[in-house]
Amino acid sequence: MKTYHVRTSSKKYTVHSGSFGIKEIVHLVTQNLKCDRFFVLIDKNVNKIYGTEIQKEFNRQTGESYFFQMTSLEKQKSYSTIQKIYDELAKQNFGRDAGMILIGGGVVGDIGGFVASTYMRGIKCVHIPTTILAAVDSSIGGKTGYNFRNTKNLIGSFYQPDLVITSTEFFSSLSPKEIDSGIGEIIKYGYLSGKKFYEYLLSNYNSIHSLDKRVIEYVLQECISFKTSVVSDDEREGGIRKVLNFGHTFAHAFESYYQYKISHGKAVAAGILAANILSHKKGIITTNQLNSFQKLPAMMKFPKFLQEFDSTDLTRRMDLDKKNKSGKLNFVLLKDLGELLIDVNVNKNELNSALNEFKRLISV
Ligand SMILES: NC(=O)c1ccc[n+]([C@@H]2O[C@H](COP(=O)([O-])OP(=O)(O)OC[C@H]3O[C@@H](n4cnc5c(N)ncnc54)[C@H](O)[C@@H]3O)[C@@H](O)[C@H]2O)c1
């Protein structure tokens, strides 16, 4: 088991990462969280596979817990889902001493985290990520929210959890598509962490895919320690935390343009390819660097339709990006492995030219 600490001004908490069984996970929850009652928000597919055992353990160790299932689709990341959860919490008389346990991927975490941050002005919450993407990224750092008017995460809050428990045991039931999506977000850390990790990911790409235990454990360790440290330094994304959005301005636009037919992680990997081209267009990286930095995301297979976008429409979708300032488009761009530039202002001509080149790259 590895333990990491997040220390922000609003909360200090621990991330436990290991290959915990369900009994151990529930034990960690009850040991660390003193709550009257638990409201467990669980992903429907996760519930199908692990639900009986999870319910049995919660009931055995906590007396009684209330379970509520949700379907994890981007279109469910909406206010109407949130309303249903508020409704259930209120109907079941959950009070301020309630603890919310969020078991699922990033959709459950983002939605459940938002509910926890607002119900009764904030109740305790624990993230138990069940996808690779949620384990390396979304469960840590307290970003919560939902999609609004076809814009990703337009409404949300910063609300740190009280505890995060990551178990690699959940990954064995993930589909290849979900493993791929997790890898998309892992790739991002290759650029943030530096050359050594980037090269490790390049040479171990297939072992991550096949969930090789030793490789997955090392990858989780690198990603979680990077994320916990950045969040501790900059809880509300005033500066350095922005690097975690590398590739995401493009990614969110691709997701919304293709109506979420592309997974978040794959959109991030595509977004990184596009961001690197933009860095090159702006003269931040050389042609040699560009060729070398494209190798990792290029290992992914992208859907054919990804080249079909209309650039004007796609660019319009970037206008509501939270990194923009005074109506100007701002990007996180790569200078070198381990060296990112934040708040790089980009004009529409540079962006269009990068998008045209991205289309050419993706179509071969
Ligand atoms: N808050 C943040 O900091 C942050 C960071 C990155 C991504 N996100 C958000 O996370 C979301 C994507 O999360 P995700 O990739 O985890 O997707 P997800 O939550 O949609 O889950 C993907 C699919 O995997 C299934 N699933 C989950 N765990 C499973 C398991 N163990 N076995 C079998 N199936 C399982 C789900 O039912 C779902 O069908 C996006 O909405 C993205 O915006 C948030």
C-alpha cells in the first residue's frame, strides 16, 4: 500500500493506493471517517459486478448504508442527475453528519463531489475510483461539476474529499475502451513529470494496456504523487495546477463536438497531439522536438471521424474554456518534457493552422 498526502488550505487528506479487497476498503472508510450515516453513490456497471459484496460489507461494518446507482454517461453529468441525488438525500433525511461515498469513474466523482459540496453547504465525502482515469486524476484535487449548455464542466466547485481509496482490483473488469481512456490521461503525466517517465511510458505502453501489475503500480505511483503535490501547491488553479489541463482545451472541444462519442482520455491524447503542433507553430519547440513528442499519443488508435470537424465550430467551443482571459484563448503548451508553459495566448490564425495540420496527421 502507498499513502500520499494532499495538504491544501481548505483540507488535508490522504490518498491510499494499493490492491485492496472490498472488506479492506470499507474498513479504511469506517476507520477514517466518523459519520452518522453513509450515502453510497455507485456507478451502475460497478454495482452490477461488485455491488452485492460492497453492500454486504457496508451493512456489516457501518450498520446500514443507503445505496443510489447512477449511469455514467457524459449526458448524465447534468443538473437533472444532481437533482435526483439531492432529492434522495433529502427524502432519506440525510443530515450534515452524513458521509458520501463515491464509487465509480470520473462521472460519479464529478457529480457526487458537486452534490457533497452543496448539500447542507457541504458534507464529508470519499472517492473510491474504479477506472484508471479516475484513479490517476479525477479522484484527487477536488474539482467537481457538471456539463451545461453542451460545455464540459461549466458549473462546478472546488471541494476536496476527506479521503481517496484507490484499488487496482477494480481495473480487471474495465473494457479495453476504458483502459485506453485511462492511458490517455496517463500520457499527459509523461509530459508533466519529465523525460524519464515519458520514456518509461513509451517502452511500457503495451504492458499498461494488459494491466501488468508491476507496471500499473509504478504508473499509479508516478501520476498520484505528481497530482497530489501539484494540488497541494495550488488548490484552486491560480498558477502551476493549470499544467494538469495540458491537451484539455482541445479535448473538451472534441468531446462536445462529437457528442461524447470519443472517450475523455482519448480526447486528451488527441488534444496533446494538437497542442504540440500549436507549440511548434508558435516556435516554442523545434521540428525535431515535435516529432519526438508526438510518439507517445501517436501509439493510440483514434476513431476515423476525429478528422471530420469544422474548425470554426470547434474553435467556438473553446471560447467558454475556463483558462481564457478577457475573451482571449489561453493554452497550456509544451516547451520541453517536464517544462510546460501556462496562459499562452493564441490567436485564431495560429489555432486554425494547427487544426489543419492536426487533421492531416490524424488522417494518415
Ligand atoms: N474532476 C477532475 O479533476 C477530472 C479529471 C479528469 C477527468 N474528469 C472527468 O471524468 C470523466 C471521465 O471519467 P472516466 O473515464 O472514469 O469515465 P466514467 O465515469 O464515464 O466511466 C467509464 C465507464 O466505465 C464503467 N466503469 C467504471 N468502473 C468500472 C469497472 N471497475 N469495471 C467495469 N466498468 C467500469 C462505467 O460504468 C462507464 O461505463 C469525464 O467526465 C471527465 O470530464 C474529471
